[in-house]
Amino acid sequence: MKYKVKHSTTYSYSEPVSLCQNQARLSPISNEFQRCISNQVITTPAADYLDTFVDYFGNKVTVFDIPTQHENLIVTAISEVEIFNRQQASLFDAQITWESVVAALQFPVNELALQAAEFTLPSVFTPIDPQIRQYAFESFTPGRAIIQATEDLMARIFNDFQYESGFTTISTPLSEVFAHKKGVCQDFAHFALACLRSLGLAARYVSGYIETLPPEGQVKLEGADATHAWFAIYVPDLGWIDFDPTNNVLPNDQHITLAVGRDFADVTPLKGIVFGGGTHQLLVAVDMNRQGD
């Protein structure tokens, strides 16, 4: 399946900006599950300097400077991506216990396991919490296969937590999300990461897009798709397996991966500094359209 994605971010400032310098993680990665055919990042006003590099986690980053005075900034990323079928049913045949994975991560025997071991550590948005660890143990019972246990954890988050836009911000502590059982996709991804890492498992944050389909008989609205977040867990011999707790599914042909990291701080789609600007308003619109096989 191929998609064309248009991701537009608009900043409207109350006062003129004399200079802005930014990093954009708006280029879908290429891996065994997807291929980024093309990607272009366009800024209005036009950037005087624009370049790309690959960060520590393998994400493509676009950096740009705009020294032109402006009161509005529009950053548009246009990408073409091909998604491959993941053949996920076979994953549940693997009877690798979660305890054996914990043991393997404590003594990595190859480069992939060594890299994965870094994702067992807590991060700014995923602190180790005894209550969250206890929540994880309800799914990760002794001797249980890691895929089945993770699927169970995903389903429990989906059923126990309520999706409520605006209830949290990026600075809302995970303990508060857990106490109220409310949040959005990035909260649910962070909560799952905290659960898994508290057990000694390697899990990483995934940012991307998810296709939304309109109700039957209705036309899809422009900009109706959205940025999304989920998590992936490392399993020896299988690699990284994605799980989406917001929708209780294993991502397949409707999810596009933008970037991966320890948490949201590593994969922020657009961040930087501005000189001036006063207050600002932010508008994000995403269109993710199928192009056929």
C-alpha cells in the first residue's frame, strides 16, 4: 500500500519574529515495514539555510534557519511512503517468555541487543513508578510469552483509559495520567513504556501518522488525519514489534512511522527557537491519502 502524506504546521505570532532556527522530524523512516519513496520539507517564508542529518536513533532530521522577519511560519512536509504487510499472526506462535528477554537484555550478545538494552532505562517522560510496575505485572505473569503479555497490556490500557483531548499536556506527569485514567495517544504510549521498562524490557516510543476513514457515504475532510504515537517492544530474533494502545491494534497498513526514540522528547515533529514573536497560535493539518498498491 502506498500513501501520500501532507503535514502542515502553521505558527501565527502576535509580534514579528526576526529569526527562527528549527529542527523538524517530518521525514518518514525506511525500515523492513515501510519505504520512504520521497520527502520534501518546505517553509514559508523560505529558509536561508536548510540541511538534513540522521540523529542517534536513525531518524532523518531537517534543520533550517529563517532570518526573514515574519508573523506567520508555515512548515509543510510532503512524503510518499510504501507500507509492507507485516504478517503479524505468526508473532503469536513465538513462545519466548518475557523473563528470558529481560535476562537477554542484561547480557547483550550482539549489536542489536546492545542497542535495544538502552531502551530498558527510564526517561524524562517514563519514570519508574512502583504502582505502574504493579499494573504491568497483571499482564506479565510468570512464564508468559512476551507477545501475548504485551498484547494483554495494550488491551488493558485501551479498556482502562479514556481518550480525552485537552485533559493533558506534554508536561502532565505520568502519575496524574494513571490516577485519572485519561489522556491522548502520547500519554498511553508513555504509560506503556513505563510499564515495560519497569520490568526490565526494552521499549521505544514511535511517532507517526494513522489513516482515518470517514463514515460510510461521507467525503473525507481535508486535514482530518492526524499525527499519532504508539510503542514498540524488542524481542530477540523478532526485532521491534509495534503496538498501538490507543486503538488496541498491532500497526500494519494504516500506520506510518516518522521517528523513534526513548520518548516524545526524542521525536518532536518540530522544535526550535525564535527571537521575538510574543504569543503564538498553532495549527496542524495532516492529509494521508492512499495511492493504490
